Amino acid sequence: MDLLNREQLRALMEERGGHRVSLYLPTQRTGAETRQNPIRFKNLVRQAEERLTRQGVRGVETREILEPAQRLLDDESFWRYQSDGLAVFTSRETFGCYRLPFRFSELVVVTDRFHIKPLLPLLSGDGQFYVLALSKNHVRLLQGTRHSVGEVDLGNVPTSLTAALGAEEREKQLQFHTVARGAAAIFHGHGGAADNSTHKKDLLRYFNQVDKGLQELLRGETAPLVLAGVEYLLPIYREANTYPRLLDEWVVGNPDALAAQELHEQAWTIVQPHFTRAQEQAAAQYRELAGTGRTSSQLERILPAAQHGRVDSLFVALGVQTWGKFDALSGGVDIHEERQPGDQDLLDLAAMQTLASAGSVYAVDPDQVPGGERRSPVAAVFRY
């Protein structure tokens, strides 16, 4: 599975002009239906080609835009490993492809900007979390949502103690072996506590390298992270950790013996109360700061603030759209009762700008948007 972080989201949001194609596809992970994944994706690419043609794009430019997506069709290894949904963004300048733990509806959008609204449920305040499954022999990073989970490609992150410290470090480990059939394992070492201390230092070096790799992978992320591992390893990893949203609770046990879905179920019981508490605290902060200038339920104030990274928490109503235009240069907001040509959903825009600036977004039922009797489909708490 691929990781879509906030820096990548911001880069997609900031691209404007020309012709930009966004493709969304629900995918099957296992079973005979997996053979349909590339077939249905090919149909989406064909639809994108037809729409580009209708918009007057020349054949040469159309091929340049769609060529990276076309190449995926011949990549057997790519289709062998899928998550629940596939999101692809392509233009003459950019190509992004993300296998994500969220089941999208099939969608093709061709406009002058990438269409990222389907990502909102995955990136909202209660949308996703991570599980870091640690052992001396294996490291896995899982990205989960309430309903699904997928394993993230760790890239250059070391995935074992040997990979991190090198094969020669094996001689420095606490060695156990059976000296005779049925005999107990015995310890080879001469220093007692000193050997234990050396072993801990090696583990700390290992986990420092894992953490360093995760810093790059999770840069700008604010989703909670749950550790899973045998009990004596977890405090050592906490010494190495620099990820700010590592939770105090953990999944205890050998994670190598647990499937991703089992880790997801145990981690969700830890994460769910944190999601609920965070939303309640954000709503309470809105009520506390109401009337101080640090809150608003007006898009005319919220959109310019979100553009400049000032929105700390944003509530948006599910199933509601507010159509209009936003002038990023002047900060002007023009809201229309009915959708007009060139309009976009301004609630979606505010949400995406907030997420790109590491704010929290809560997609809630309309009656859960803070604001007292004068209900608005949006409410924001400003950082300053």
C-alpha cells in the first residue's frame, strides 16, 4: 500500500492550470475479482481520454497526460498488491498513484485542478491511524481506518535488526541455542548485566534507524500511531521515537504472529476513544472561544484563514455542499445558491486547505457542527 501524506496532498492541491486527470477506483485485494481491477482501470483511462478529446486537447498532449496511467496496465506486480481503493492523479507535469485503505466509488474528473474530495473521509480527524508492528526480525507499518487496514511500503526503512545494524551485529546479540536434543537454551556471554546493556544499546540503534525512516515517511502527519510488540521492546522504541502522535497504549504480544486485520482490531480499541475525545475537545474549544475572534461559522472568514494555515480545527457537515468561487489572490468568496459553471464545493476546499496545513477536520452530521442555534454547515477554530 502507498502512503499519501499531507505534503503530497498540499502539492496536489496547489497545482493549477492545464488539464489534470483524477481517477478513483474501488479495488479487490484477493480472489478471482482481482483480475477485474486492471480491466476497470483501463475503462477509466479510456473515459479520461474521451473527456480530454471533448475538451479540445490534441492527441499528442492527451497521450502525454495519460501515458503514466497507461503504463500501470502492463505492470503485473502493481496489480498483484492492491488495497481497498486506488487514486491516480496525472497531468503533463505530475503523476501520483496511491493504493489506499478506503473503498472509493469509480470516478473520472478532468479539470484544471486535481479532484481530491474523495480523500476527505480518509484524511479527516477520525479518518486514519497507523500501527507500527515491531520485532527484532520484522517491522511492518499499517495504515488503518475505522473499517479497513493495509500495509504501507516502507521503502528505505530497515525492517529487521540485521538489516539495520548489519550481519556482523549478530555476534553481539544475546545468543541462545540448543546444545542437545531436548536441552534448554543457554546464554552465551560473559558480562551478565553488561551483555544486557549492550543488547539494549543495539536495539536502541535499530529503533533509531526505524524512527529516522518513519520521520521521512510520515513527515507532516498528525494521525495517531499505535505500537505493537513484545513488552520489553516497546519502552526501548519509545526512547527512540520522535513521532509526535505516538499513543501511550500499545498492542502487547508478538506481532509477527498476527495478521494485519488482527492488529487492526486490537489497535482500533485503543484509537477510537482518542478520536472521540479529540472531537469533543475541539467542539468544547469552539464554544469556549466563541465571541473572541478565534472562531467562525462563516465561509467568508474561514476560507482565507484556511488558505494561510490559520485553521486549527474545522467541522464540516456531511452530505452538504456549498457552491461558489474563491479568489486566492484577493481572498474574496462568492457563494451561489445553485451550482454555476466553474463553481466548486467551498466546504471541501476549506477542508482540504485545513488538512494541508496540518489542521484537524471533522466530517460530522449537520446537527453536530458547533454554533448554537444559528446552524451553519461549517465551523472553525483559528490558531490565532
